[in-house]
Amino acid sequence: MRLWRLFFCVAALNNLVIGGVMLFNADQAAARIGVAGPAAGYTVGFGGLLIAIFGLAYALVAYRPLPNRNLVAIGALSKASTVVFASWHAMAGHIPQNVYLISMGDLAFAAIFAIFLLQTRNAQGATP
């Protein structure tokens, strides 16, 4: 379980850093990823807030992996959905390739989250 705790610490830090950058530097982040218009800073900042909140959830999982296992299921769904959403928008030409490639990091996290869920599905003290 020690490796899983370390992994979820990394996942938490990843989301907290990315979310924090997007939240507190929303206008610069928006310009960098090609989001324009009057609400660009709000849109990117709000996305950063949600990403940071997921980071807090992963920190809870790192602290107590089995009782907080249900948060991993939501995280896996979120990460996989991000990949599908970004792929669709990339194919439609709505987002630049650098934004698409950044979202592919979530594919790795989703796969590792799924492995955790499979390995712990019958563990004592694990949430269903």
C-alpha cells in the first residue's frame, strides 16, 4: 500500500500544481492554450479550481487509500472523460495540439487508477 500512497501523493501534487497555475494565472494560461474572449480567464480559472479540488481528493486517497477508494473511481472517470473530450475537440480542430498532448497525461493516470481499483476491489476496508 506504500507505493499506492506515494502514487496518489504524486497525483495530488500534479493536480494541485496544474490547477493552481490555471486558477491563479488564468489569463496567462488562457492565452497560452489559445482560449480567447472576455470570459477566457474565468473559464480557465474555473477549470483550474476543479482540477485542484480533484487534487485534494487524491490527497485524501493518499492518506487513507482503501476507505477513500470511491474517490479513485470518480477520478478515473474524470481522467478518462478528459481524454475523450480532448480527443474529440482535437479531431474537430477546436484545440491546438499542445493542449491535446497535455491531456494525454490523464490517460496514464486513468489507467493506473483502474489498476488500483482492480487490485483493491476485494481488500478489507475498501469502499465498494
